[in-house]
Amino acid sequence: MGADVSVNDAALPQIVREVHPVQIHVATNHAWVLVRGGHIGGLAIIWEPRDETQTNWALSITDGEGKNDVVYTASR
């Protein structure tokens, strides 16, 4: 569940606009920014919990091939 956010929304932070998103989806337990679509050369940025307690969150980058690199973690 969640909602799509317009990539043209003026309320988006500058840092999000600068990656030129194709699609943005937010929900209570994740945020997902598609930067490039497609199976080959795709790129998405994801903010989501790392465990069921939802106290440890991770910012990760994933490609269209399913590779997922965690680049930042934080307690929420």
C-alpha cells in the first residue's frame, strides 16, 4: 500500500529532484525512487526497514538485475 508522488511536485526536496526520478512511491514502511527504468541499466533508491521491528532502516541502491547495495543505515 502507499501512494505515488508526482516527480514534478514542487514540494520534493532539491536532492530528490536532482536525480531526475522517473517514479516515486511512498508508504508508511518504505520510500522508493526509480531513477532509470528497465531490467538492464535500471536504478532505484529505496529507504526501508532492515528487520521486522522496523527500528533499523537502510538506504539502498538496486539495479534492474536485482543487485542491492546498502549505502546507509540508521535507527528510526
